[in-house]
Amino acid sequence: MIFGGEAFVDLIGELSLMKDLTKTMDITAKQMEEEEAAETAEAKMEKLKVDEGKDGTSVPPKPSVSTTDSDHKPPKSEASSTSGASTPRPRIGQQAIMAQSEEDARMDAAGLTPEEKELRKKEKKKGLSKEQREELAAYEAERKRIRDERVDTLAKKLLDRISIWTETDKGSDVTKAFQEKTRLEVENLKMESFGLEILHAVGMTYMQKATSFLKSQKFLGISGFFSRLKDKGTLAKDTWNTISTAIDAQLTMEEMAKMEQKGGEDWTDEKKAEYEKRVTGKILAAACKGSRFEIQSVLRDVCDKVLNDKSVKMEKRLERAHALVLSGTIYQNAQRDPDEEGDYMAFEQLMADAAIKKDKKDTKKDKKEAKKEEKKEEATTSHHHGFGSHRKAEPSAKATT
């Protein structure tokens, strides 16, 4: 796994973002394939009609070959072709043409104009079919069931981890032992691929949910209300960052496709390799943002389940919140030493290089814009100075006369 691996399963569960996207795309792509097949078959039929109109003759049906005695009884396929009936087991394109002709007949009976027919066809293409909607709904229900099971499992594992502190006297020695155990876990987890990114996401979520719960029990819940508003703002910001990163990756891919199509002397092998590396980094960045968003979304539900369990006394839930603050602080402050490098850094380095190149582009644009502004200011100031000196020269000329 690129993000985390097996070491993070007890902490965040199994990531399902890419699997969900792939499945959804497979379901929605079915209609596009059927429409393309229908359009291709329809175009062939139109071309055939045009050719027949030019020649003035119709294309004779292809003779069918049968293993039975053709002298006594003609085969069913030949009889059906000569009678003009539809052939058995039509293909997707043929089915689509037949459905298309039936739809045209219904629209003709309704008295629709050609423009209205075209509009109706476009509207039909935009939406999903009934089978696709049902398949997507079934997959969404299955996805929700799996996610609920994941939240329940992670909540139990979280309670097991923090019970070392919550189910004891919570003295200074126990607190130090709990913190040290968490640090040892972090030392192993941070060496995984994108380990720091995941640890920081986990720590931030624990801190936000725990502090919000603790503040909600003080000052009649007013502080908790503002904490929840802050959490919603953070969620909106994370959502926007995820979307913008995906859009950036898409734009970079389109830019590379245009450069490759254009070709020329500038499109060298080095240039192509550089673009491929940048596109890979952008895609990794988008996947990383999406995975981080999924992790924090799941862990919010996990924390809510742990902290808002009404069957547990408030005193115990407050202790759970304090334990989340202790562990969340350590997760959030996790760092790697400069000498701690390895194969896990390969994907992270690709993503970092892509981000650096983007920053360089932005700085170049800023410099160009700044130079343009300076030139404009110089032009306006020189114009004003010239105008002022001309006006001042008039009284001096009068004085000399």
C-alpha cells in the first residue's frame, strides 16, 4: 500500500477511496460504452442508406451457410432474413438501433419537431439508466455497511489503547508510561510510506474532537459551540484543498497531453520524462489529500462514538477525551530525523518535487506581474513629471520677456 500500509490498519482501518472511485467509474462507464456502440451502428446504417440511394439498388442479403440439407428445407436464419424479420440474438448496437427507432416512432406520434426530438435525445443521454441507478444505490448501501463496521472496529481498538490510562489511577507515572508507549508506536509508524502525513491527520482529528468535547462541558457549552464551528471551517478547508489538488492534477495531465500532441523540437525525451514525473507527483498529491480526507472523516465518527456514548458516565467520557488529547499531541508532533531516509521516501519525494515546481511557477508569475506594475508606475510618473515641467516653464518664459 502506498499510504500507510498494514501498520496503520488498527489506527485508521483499510482505505477505500480508490476502490470506491474505480467501482463507481465502472458502473457509470457502461452507459457510455452502450451509447458509443449505438452511435457507431447508427452511423453505419446511415452510410448504408446513403450508398443505396446513390446506386439506386439495395444491398442483397448475405447468403447463409447451413449444415442441414439446403435443397429440402431452408434454414431459419435465411427465412428470417428474406422475410425482413429481425435476426435472433441481436447485438448491443442492433438493440440500441431498434430502441432508437421505437423512440423516434413515439416522438413522431407525439408530434414533436426535429429540434424537440434532438433536445429529448440529449436529455436522455445526460442521465443514468435505471439499472445503473439501482446498481449505484446497491453499492452505496454496501459501502455504508462496510464503513459502519470499520467505525465500530476502530472505536473498540481505540478504547483498548486508551484504557491503559483511563482504567487506572491516572497518576504521573501511569501518564508517563502511556505517553512513552504512544511515542514508541509513533517511532514505528512514521517510517511507513506517508507515515507522517497520516500521523498528523490522526493527531489533528483527536485533538479537535477531544478539545471540542471538553469545552462543551464548560461555560454552558458556549465554548464547545465555537469549537464545533471551527471544526466545520476546518472540514470545509480540507474539502476545498482536496478538490483543488485533484483539479491541479487534471490540468497538468491535460497540459502534458497537449504538449505531446503538439510535438516538435521542444518535446524531447527529457521534457517528456520531466512531465511524466510531475504528473505522477500531482496524482500522488491528489490521492494523498483524498486519503487524508477519508481518514479524518472516519476518525471523526470514531471519536464521536467513543465520546458521545450515553451508556457511559460523563466522568469516564471526560477521561477518554483527556486520553485523546495526550495521544493526539504526540501524533501531531511526530517528526523524522534527517538521517531517517529510505525507500518509503520515493513517493513522498515525487509529490514534494511537483509541489516545488508549482511554487516556482507561481513565483515567476508574481515576478512578471510585479515588473509589469513597476513599468506602469514608471510610465505614469514620467508622464506626470513631463506635464508638470511644461506647466512650470510658462511663467519663467513670461519673466524673461
